[in-house]
Amino acid sequence: MLKVLNYIGGELVEPNAHKWLDKPEPATAEVYAHVPDSDETDLWRAVEAASRAFPAWAATPAADRSRLLRRIADTIRARLNDFARAESVDTGKPLSVASTVDIPRSILNFEFFADAATQFSSEAHATDSVALNYTLRSPLGVVGCISPWNLPLYLFTWKIAPALAIGNCVVAKPSEVTPMTAFLLSQVCREVGLPPGVLNVVHGLGPKVGAAMSRHPEVRAISFTGSTRVGAEIARTASPLFKKISLEMGGKNPNVIFADCDFDEALATTMRSSFANQGQICLCGPRIFVQAPIYERFKEALVARTRALKVGDPLEPSTDQGALVSQQHFDKVLSYIELSRKEGGRVLTGGARAKLEGRCRNGWFVEPTLVEGLGPECRTNQEEIFGPVATLTPFEKEEEVLAWANSTNYGLAATVWTKDLSRAHRFAARLHSGIVWINCWMLRDLRTPFGGVKDSGVGREGGHEVLRFFTEPKNVCVKL
């Protein structure tokens, strides 16, 4: 049985209490690894190691930090197949997706912030002819990074790469549900010569490890991606300790399709934004609003394409949809499908467990599901399902659909389809959303701010925003 190990002070170590969690493979529901059930003592050891390493790492020239991050990226690229297979087995997502999306984007995170470390600059302001004010930005020290299970290595590196690049030392907690690629990354860091204690990875449960990180007095900042419930708990603990916090949380994103859209492009992209990663992406658009003149045509085409998706073994090249990540999440998604029926929804396709043969016969697979006939205010359209379930709703007027799009407590992302440029800009400006895609979805530029509003979070990551988050500004005023 494979054992995942913590990475503390440059060493791969067992948890202090020698307790372990079972790690099943989602596609088979069979345990194939054990994960550390770490506790506060492990977290404190990691913080101590990071604190010892910080002075030397912060003093390391940016070019040297950049070279180390690039060495990590190059090593992952050389082992892309190993990382992709580990990600697929660990999460249940198709191997084809892990190979072409998750791992390449993780590599890009290191490369992008390796470059950013050498190009980051600060501000200077001439105060008439009296003085010169300039801002120094210094790394915070020890920072905490907590990443989710849906995009394990991608979102893990999205946090640790900028923190390391700018000179912080990191204590990171990957999800205990999907620990494997973080473990592989720990091995890579040892191999490339990352100084001991610069990055520390502590595996375990949120109420133990994450909570301990939030209340540790030497952890200066917390960057978290996950559920709104857990984000609120982190804020309650960390805010009174005056830690910097960045919380990227849930979403219930609208996908608004006007009648003047590019029909074929909107249809193809809606398939992706509804069911990519089995719908387990915070940026998915599970609330599909279609203007009345094209509603029936769009519904018919979307249902046909959804029925054609192949649910299968994630390791098979022909698989479109893999397994959900855990038994708990599988049960949750099925419960929401049942709720949609109780609320009066009509299941157009899917709506049940997907039954497979062979090694995947006991896996946690759900049929891609489309539901219509539900009002915007019902729970199915208000609460985050985070699975392969989307609703279809017709609309008549712009004001009507704007109100529906803004009606949830979430505000992470939105998608708008229209050829009317004026409407596109007008509508985007009035959406309660941190991110708006117009005639596209998931086109990302790592230089731009990323994050949500309302229950979708506080703070921004990406580009200079995240480098500012992981630094402390100091104003210096020089009289001329």
C-alpha cells in the first residue's frame, strides 16, 4: 500500500502521531494509498522549519529563486506522464484532461511566477519638488496555502509559486482527498535542491491542519481555495489575529445566451462550461439562461450532445466524463438531482448513477444531467452542486435575466453570449461577479486579477495582485 508522506524541513516524514487516512481511487472505490492524518504538532514543526529558512530565502537574489522555480517546472515537465496518471487516479478525472490541462497549467504557474520574481516592481511618487516617496515591498515571512481537491496540482502551484517567488517560505496543506501530486511535487523539490524549509507540505484534515494553520501566530497570511463554509471558518479564526487572508470560495455561475449569439460556438462552449471536470470546477456555468427565440433549438442540441458524452474509465483515451472525487461528494450530487425533481424540475437527460462494467463497476460515476422547469429562486438554482448537473431556463428580456443571474449569494464568474457589443459591455458591468467572460469561457491570462464577490470570496490572486498579497508595503519618504 502506497504511503504519502509529509514534507517538512526538506525531509519526507511520517505524521508525528503515526495516524493515517484511507485514500480510495474514485473510479473503483478501492483504497490504494494511505495519507497522513497530521495534527497540530506536525503543523508547528512545519512552521518552525519555514521560520528557520525564511531569512536566507528572503535574501536570495530574485534571479536565483527564479532559476529554482524553473528547475521545478522543467522536472515536472520531464515527468508529465507520471504526474498526469497520478492526478487522474487520485481525482477520477480523465487522463486526457490531466495530461493536457491540469499538469501543463501547473508547470506554467511555476514558469510565470519565476519570470514575475525578476520583473516585479513597486511605486515611486514625486511630491512636487519637495520629496520623493517610494514603496518597498518585502516578503511577509511564513505564509499558509490551502488548496482544494478539484484541480489539485494546478491550484496548489497557483498559490505556492508566487509566494515562493517573492521570497516567502510556505506551509501548504493540499486536500486530503487528492494528495498524490503534492506528494510527487515534494519529491521534485528535494531533487532540484530547494533549500530545506522553504516549502513544507502537511497532509491531513482541515479541522486539524487547516485550523492549526489559521491560528498559528507566526503564519502571516492564509491563501485559501475551497468551500464558502470553510472559508468563513478561516476568516473567523485568522481575522482577529490580523493575518492577511485571500479566500476564493464557491460559485453558482450564470451562463447567459442571447438570441443573437454565435449559436454553434455558444453550444460547444456551454458543453464545456457545464461538464468540464465532471462539473467540479468553481468556474463552471451550471445555470444556463437562453433567450426565448432560440431556447427550444438550443435545448434540443444541448441535450443531444450531453447524451453523447462517454462516461467511462478515466484511464481510457475515449472517456469524456470520469468519476466524482469521493463517495461523500457522489452522494451529495445525487441528492441534488433528487431535489431538482422534488422542486418540479424535468430531467431532460441523465439524472442517475452511471453504471460501468469491469474495474470501474463500483466507482462514483454520475450521468451528465440537464434539468429544466425550475425557477431561479429554487435551491437547485441557488446552491452550489459542484457536479455534472446544469439547469436550463428561458428568458425574454435583458433586465429579467440580469436579475436572475444576480439572484444567488455567489459572485465568482459569469458568461455572456451576444454579438451586440454595447449590450455585452453594459451587461458585464452590471453582473455581480468577479470574472465575466464574453463569447468565451475559461480563457485565462495569469497577469489578470482572479477572485469573486459576495459569498465567492475576498481578495484577488493572479499577476501582480498575488505578489502584492504576499508582500508587506513600506513607504519611504525622502526630502529633496
